[in-house]
Amino acid sequence: MSSPALPLIHQALRKSFQRLESSQKVWASVLAECSPLIASVGNLAEQLRALSSLHLPSTPLNVFPDLEDRLRFKLLHAVDTALVRLNEQMCSLQSVRDSFSNQVSAVFQLYEQNRDSLDASTVMERSAMAPSICDMMGWLQDAEHHYRQQFVRRKALLQTLRADELSLLESSPKRWKSLESPSMEENITDALDKVSFFIEE
């Protein structure tokens, strides 16, 4: 005899995977918006370094005595603007992470509250239409960990960036890209494929 809690847990799991599906789209969209911004930070740092190595007084531009200061100010302002926009995008990522984490926590809380009424065979049972409760909870936990870890690492990277630290600014696009986790993204997509029939029930 199945537990009366089973429909509730299935409903909560459906809601969680629907949230995961929407979270994945928003997450990818936000990161896509970050790419040109972080590339811009690297390019601006290279321009600042080039400006520092250029001795303007010995060039035809020496007729503009304050040109170097004006160019430096303009470049530094552009760096600050890009960093502000990147931190705004971090707020969007944090919102996705928090919303999904809350959803996953609710599922685990519901499971814990009803664990005594669920036998092992019910939790491990798979069908053509649905993976097991055990599998689905594992996938949700992995996805939640991925978003949490990604947010923390990207936020930490941005916190190291300052307009007066050219080497860190220059290397930021490469370091940002190194944080990508295509295998985990594939795992999330794979999990969503496996629950597609279950979600539509």
C-alpha cells in the first residue's frame, strides 16, 4: 500500500524540476550577458597598460598636455561601469540560486516529515514514466550545489577586481571562463530529459 504522502512528494518534485528548467534558462541568459562585460574589462585593462607604456609627450599628441589623464580617466570609468554591471548580474544569479535552493529545501523537508511512512521500495521504485524519488532528489541536490558553487566562485572572482590592479583585470576573462562547468550543465539537461514525462503527468 502506497504512502498517502507519495502524491505530495511527487507534486513537490514536479514543481522543483519545473523551477530547475526555468532556472537553467535564466542562469544561461545571465551568464551570456556577463560574457561581453568581462571581455570588456580585459580589453580596457590592456588599453590602460598600453597607455601607461606610451610616452605621449614625445609624440605628436604632446600638444594636448592633459590627454593622457583624460584618456586614463575615461578608461577607468569604463572599467568601473563594466564592474558595476557585472555585480548587478551577480544579483540576478543570486536570485536564481536562492529561489531554487528554497524549492529544493522544501522538497527535502517534506520528505523528512514523511520518511517514516515511505518504505525503501517506494523511494527506489522507477517506472517508464518516472525516475525514482531517490534519483530525482539526488539530481535536485546536485543542481542546487552547482548553482551555489558557481555563484560563490564568480562573486569571489569579481571581488578581486579593482581598477588599479591591471594584471587581475587582464586575466579576468580567462579566469571567468575557467569557472564554466559544461559537464554539470549537461548533467542538469540530462536530468530534465529523464523527468520530462514525469513533469507532464
